[in-house]
Amino acid sequence: MEFKMEFGRTTHKSIKEFEEKINFKLPTDYESFLLVYNGGIPLKNRFLINRLQGFDSIDLFFGLSLDKDFLNLNYQLDYYEDRFPPGIIPIGEDPGGNYICLDANQRENYGRIYFYDHEVENEDAQGNPTRNNLFLVAINFGEFLKSLQ
């Protein structure tokens, strides 16, 4: 994978601390990505959401233990905690404020990658976040990276 800008490597310790915080185990392919790249701005950044919505681009992948808050996974979860259903982790963003998310729930959707459309209503009657604005873009992180154009 090539980047316009890499954020550097992270450590197993930082990943473990993040997993303890979110109370979920990250998929191996995403953990490997963090260990090698720890996020960054990819050269190939276009991906297909679906036929109706067409293509989008990812501006950047978030990392761990970075100097700038807005680039950090921890910051994204802390600041936008009420936007995401449990186990849905924002791992990147597009130019329009939408997110690329990873499903860390240890169920049938574990490891899947979703496009989070912030313009689609995603709250139930009690104000809890739902999955109404999540659109599947890849069955796992590795497939998502392969799909980037």
C-alpha cells in the first residue's frame, strides 16, 4: 500500500489498550495495518459504496497515539461516541464528513467495512444509534484495501 503521508507505526501495547477501551478484539488484518502504517493518507483512495450511491474517496485512515487529536481513533470514539452503534469503529473519513467504519462485534458481521453516511438518520425512538446509515463496502479490511482505486 502506498501513502501520500504515513502516520508511522504503532505498538502491540497501544492496540491492546485500544481493544480494552472498546471492549472488542480488532480483526487481524486491521491490526496488522495499524502495526505497519498506523493510518495515513492513501494514494489510491476511491471506492464503490454501491451502485445507487456510486464512488467515494477516503481522505485518511485514523491511527493510534498520534499528536493531532482528529487523526486518532481514540479521539474519534470519544468525541463521536453517541453517533455509532456499539462495536462500530470509525477507522477513516471522506472529504464530506462521512466515515469508513469497521464492525468489531464478535458476530456474523465481524470485520466488515461500512460506509457511514452522516446525512441518513440513524437514531431509534429512544435516540440510540442504529445501523440505518451503514452501507456495506467490503467483507473485511483487506478486501477494502484491495478495492481502493
